[in-house]
Amino acid sequence: PLSSVIECALKFAIFAAAFAGVYLQAVIDGGFFKPKIYLYFTIISNTDIALLILVMLPVRIAEILSKRQIMPRWLYTLKYLFTSALFTTMVVALCAGPPACASVRDIGFSLI
């Protein structure tokens, strides 16, 4: 059904966005372990979500094709934990923002 295709497309888009955030941080800013601690938690959240979606997407596709529940319940709990962590990171990035000495480029990284 169309809703399943949309669901899988959105999961892939989330994976791509999370991967892009981690990749851009590694390439453009020169690495993960800079003295910018607020970016460290953003990278951890993005990595967690990307890995989780990488596991969940094939399982969800198998569920759609077989028309039965395959995904273990603990994976949904893990998804909830990672989504909560990502949301918390977003709130901190939006409320705290980068420090006053950060460049304009860093403001974009605080939102990725």
C-alpha cells in the first residue's frame, strides 16, 4: 500500500539526514572531537538514529512483504529512547545555540 511506501521513504530520508549531519561534521569541521561539546551530543544522536533506522528499515520492509509482525518489541523501545535523545538535542541546540565565539557555519551545525 501507498502508506507503507511513504513510511519506508520517510525512514530512508531520516537515515540520509542523520548520516549527512555526521558526515558534514567529520568533513567540513575537521572531526568529531573538537572543543565544541554541544556538537558532540548532536553527532551521537544522529549516529544513533542512523544506525537504528539502518536496522529497522529492512525489518519493516520484510514485515510489509510477509504481512506479519517481525520487529521485536525491544527495538520499538530503543527507537523511542533514541528519538527522545534526538529531540532533547534539538531543544538544547535551539535554546542554547552555539557560543558567542562560534562562526556562522557552527550555527548550522548546531541544528543538524
